[in-house]
Amino acid sequence: MMITPEIVILSIILLVFGLLFVLSGLRLRSKRAIVLHLFIYAGLGLASNLFRLMGALNIASLPGVSYNLLGELTLLAMILAFGTLTLSFLNKERNILVGFWIGALVILLLWGAFVFNAGNLGSIALVPGINNALILSGVGWVLAVAISFAVLGAEFRKRQSVKHLNRLRYWLVAAALMATSGLILFISPVIFYWAGQLLILVASMLAGYTVLSYHTADLNLLVGRAVHYLGITGVITVIFYFSLAVTVIVSRSALNRVNVFFWTVLLALLLALIIRPFWLLSNQLLTRIIFGKKYRDDKQIIRHYSQRVSTALDIQRLGDIVIDLMIETLGIEEGVIFVNERGGGSKVSLRPLASVGVSGLATGNFGVDSLFIDYFRNGKKFLHQYDVDVLPEFSSLRPEERTWLSGTGMELYVPILRNRELVGILAFGPRSQGTAHYEEDIELMIALADQTALAMDSARLFEQLATINLEVGSLSEQLAGMDQSKTDFLSIASHELRTPLTHIHGYSRMLLELTEEELQDPAYVRTIIEGVVKGSDRMKTVVDMMFDVTEAHIGDMNLFLGPVALEEVIDQATRPFLPALDERRIAFGKTGFDEMPIIEADGTRLVQAFENLISNAIKYTPDGGMVKIESRPIVMENVGSAVEIVVVDNGIGIDPEHHEKIFEKFFRVDDTEHHSTGKTKFKGAGPGLGLTLVKGIAQAHGGKIWVESLGEDEVNFPGSKFFLVFPLHPVRVTEKDGAKQKQSQIETVHWRSKDLKPDKE
């Protein structure tokens, strides 16, 4: 049997389809739909060419069966399978794939019925004068090719990564080759057997390569390199052609052999001298024209880059320098530098430090076990966004992490690593030419990232030293403040404790020196004893307040919780100050308590808190002024129902810069050297603990306190408002050993409305 060119071509095609069939079969365990469709497509291509080869070899067939007809049927099935392969490649919905398969099976069944004359259908003409098989084949080819071009066109209009667009270009070339081969088939079946089948073979190889390879070689780059190679080859060819032509002319001239030898040697020397400059010049020129690149010295670039970034000791300044250098070095139009905030052990926060071509990027939060972060920790030097989108190893990436990455619009991520710790990330957008980043560019990016890691370490160290310096300065200020507080405490304590101690000492001496005659005077003895008691009561009040403030400060204040009526608390807290209010002609009132609910609190502590607030309001309100207490129910965030009580006065007011400080221990707005003791006289002062204690009582009940005042003015008297908020059902929070613990109510008590004294059950 003679081996014809047709048999050779069919054998080669059969071998390629067989190889594609085996490769796709080995990938079936990946359970990807696209691999299954490729397996079916390759199997149909293998069967079609096998039938044609058997027909060409004149192998005997079963009666009534033609290998050529079977080959045509399986060829049509293979073309239709290309349509489903395209839909699967573009991840179209399952119902679309099923619908296309149903249409394809209908066409194949009709083709078989008409060709094999099933049910005498062969006598029916779909279009007069045109073969039914030809019509159905045309419908099948047009359907497969048209669907492929339609869905590819829709996909190209979407915003895609460069890598994905590259795969689409491969598939577009394959679809174009399929369309061309179909056109050749309907123009001339003879030409199709020689050229059309080879086009189908190339299209199938491209489709198989695209499906079975995640990273396809950049098509634009391949074409560019081919043109680049052909251009340089053309230039060298022209030079050699003219050199050979001159050699021939010289050899055929009338010159003697010595002269011919001389001129040919001179020509060879000239050729040796100009060939390399011409090659370099043409290489640079074609590189600039085709790839838009200039020749660069990477070592010189890295050296320059290292020198620039090493001078930046501020992390923000470093980010700006890195971006500027990357624009200058790599010609990027979109890029971002992300820095790891190191916010805590539970997450990695990538904050955009500097950027070009993009704006409005949010901080990306990743878990410490994130696949994206682990990819770099495992030693990988770069990652394409395309990999995140399609690689199986990223299929379980957290949805919020995937969304953030795709939202950046970046194409390539290069980690900034220091001892396997992620310091930051260099992110690069697509190239302006629409091509993927060149391998040499990526290698340069990795080298620059290594230099950036060293610079970031230096900048962070400098930043930490600056922070430590600030903290040391702040600590010095705190120590100075503590020293001043100690001085203030000693000064205030000397005033607050010396007066009652002097009373006690004086009256005690008088008691000791009483004569028998004086002992017979009960009124005189009573006066002395009352003086001792008054002094000791005052001293006890100051000492008790110091203990209470200490308990509040360490979160160890004991509460006796029970139902409390706020109006009764206010009445009891106001009672000691009624004489002073009358004496100084200060108007007093309260509103809003009629509708106030009963709260669960420590009534004694509330009386203590409001006594201090009322005393404070009276002391800083001039004679003839006004003090009032307002209340209303509110809703507290994270707590629920609560009550708000406001102590309002029209006194001298408080400077806004002191609104927080007045709740600190021993803080006084006026100079402690001009301290004067008094609970109700104008601008009288105490030990500077009253408001601190009020704040502690509020916090112990789960409430809060603050003050509002326009400022301090002893002429216009802007006044002050102290806001005190208590939840209806407090949850006490204490701090011990650095950990917050919720403590339930200590003791349940009932309160008598007369004096609010606890009556324990």
C-alpha cells in the first residue's frame, strides 16, 4: 500500500488529537467542567480523523457504513463541541450549556437521519437544490462559531486582568481559525482536506494549551518577539546580501588574484566591524518600536534606588520616594505601596501608604492564616491577580479578602519581606500597552522590594525611636504632674485637715483644763464637746472621701443595690444646703422627677454624689444666683433604658480646657496657695476630690458624667451643666489584674423613703 500525503497529514492530526485526549483525560480528576468538555472535544476529533484515516487506508467497513460519512458526522459533532467548550471556558451558566448541547444533538440527529435515510427522510429536501447534509453542517458550523464570537466579544468588553485577556486572545485566535476552516470547507472540500484540517489542528492545540495551562505565554509578547527576531534577521540578511554581492562582483572583475584577495579580506574585516553595531542598533530600535522599552542597566538602577530610599527615615516619605522611583524606573501608570500596620495578632492590615493612578483605596484586613498572606510567607516572590481568580489553591480565600484584592485593580503583587515577616506589598497595575509584565521587569521588582524592606526597617526603627522619645517626654510630664499633685495634696490636706485638727486640739485642751466651777455649767461643757465633735466630723468626712476616691480609682467600690426613687435622693442631698441657699439668696428648683422611673442603685452613694454636685454648684454661683436640677429618661447605647440628671447653675463657669481635668484627683482650677476651706461660700474650696468621687460612683453604676460650659467668666456668669447618667439596671464593671470582669449586684436591699438608709434583708 502506498503512503499518500493525505495519510501522513491524517496520521499527524490523529497523533495530536490522541495526545490532547490523553492529557485532558489525566486532568479529569480535577472535576473541572472545562476539562470534561475538552476531553469530549478531543475524543470527537480523534474519532473523526480515525474514521477518515480508515477510509483513506481502504479498510473494510460494516455493510451500509461509510467511514467518510462517520468522519463527517463526528467532525460536525466536534465543531459543535467547540461551541460548548467556549461556553465552559467562559464559565457560562449550566442552563446555557445544556441548551446548547440539546440544540447540537438535534442538529446531529437530523444530519444522521437525512444522510442515512432513516424513515425515508432522505427524499425530503429542506432547501430545493441544496444537499440537506450540507445545510445542517452549515447550520452547525455557524452556530458554534457565532456563539463563540458572541460570548468572547461580551467577555472582552468587561474589565479583565491582563492575564485573563491574554487567554481570551488565544481563544479568539482559535475561534478565528475554526471559522476560517469552516469557510474553506464550504468553498472547496478538497482544499479543506489539505489546509482546513490543519487550521482545525492548530485551533485545537491553542484551545488545549489554554485550558490545560493556567499561565499562557503573553500572545502580544510572542508576536512582538517574532517580529523583533524577523526584523533583526532582515537587517543582518541585507548586510550579508550586499556583502556577498560585492564579493561576487569583485571576484568577477578584471583584477588579479592578489587584488581580489585584498579587497575581499578588506570587505570581510569591514563586515566584522559593522555587524555588531548594526545588530545592537537594530535591536534597540526595534525594542523601542515594538515593546516601547528602552535599554537599561538593572544593576545601576538598583544601586540608585538603594541610595535614594536609604535617605528616607519617615515611613510616609519613604512611600512617596518608592512610588516616584518606580514611575521613573518601570514606567508604571498605576501602582500602590501597602504597609503592614501590625495592628494585632488576629489580623494583618495592609494600609495604602502611597499610590499613583489610583485613589480612595481602603485598608485591607487579612486573617493571620490567610491564603494570600501565607503564599508570600512560604517564599513566593510575586503573585498575579489572575492567580487569585483562577488557581484552585485560592478557591477557599475569604470572600471579603477576594473582594478587596479585586477592588484594588492591581495586576501584580510583590511582597516586601524581612526575615519571612510581611512588611508590606508593592502592587502594580496593568501595563499601558495592555501586555503582561515582562519577566525581566518582575525580577527587577523583586530586587527593588528587597531594597525597600531594608529601608522600611530603618524607617520603622526611626519611627519607634521617635515614639519612645515622645513617650519618655510624656512620662516626664506625668511624673512632673504627679509631683505637682503631691504638692497640691499636701497643701490642700494641710488646709482641710489642719482646721478641724486645730478645733479638736483647742477644745480638747479646754476640756482638760475645765475648773470645778466650769464643770457645773452644762451649756459651757456642751459647747466644748460640740466643738470637738464638729472638728472630728469634718476630719472624718475628708478622710472618708479619700478612701472612697481610692476605692473608685481601683474599681473596688462596694455597692448596696436596690430600688431607688431619684426625687427622694435629690431631696435628701439638698437638705443640708437649704440654710446656705437661703443665706446666699440662691434660687433652687427641680423639674422632671414626677415621671422618672425607679432605678436600681446604691441610694447612699447617689446621695453622696449629688451632695458634691450641689455643693459644687452653690460654691461657684454668686449670691442671688440660681441652681436647678433637671431629669429625663433616655436610652443609653449598649445598656438600654437610663435616666439623665443635669445640675445647672449660672455661676462663673469652667474653661473648656479643664472640662476633663476637673474630674481628676486633687485638681483645682485656682491656685492651691490661695486655698480656702468652705462647703457653700462663694468660690470656697475643698480637697479636690468631690468630682473625682462623683465620677467613680457613676462608673461603678455603669453610668457616666460630663460637664458643659462656655467658659470661665466672673462678669457675665455663663454657668455650668453637669450631666449624670445612670442605667435603670446597672452592670458594674471593675478592673483587676488588667482584665475586665462583670460583677453582679453585691447585695439586694430595700430603701425606706424617709432617709434612704439601707434595710438589709
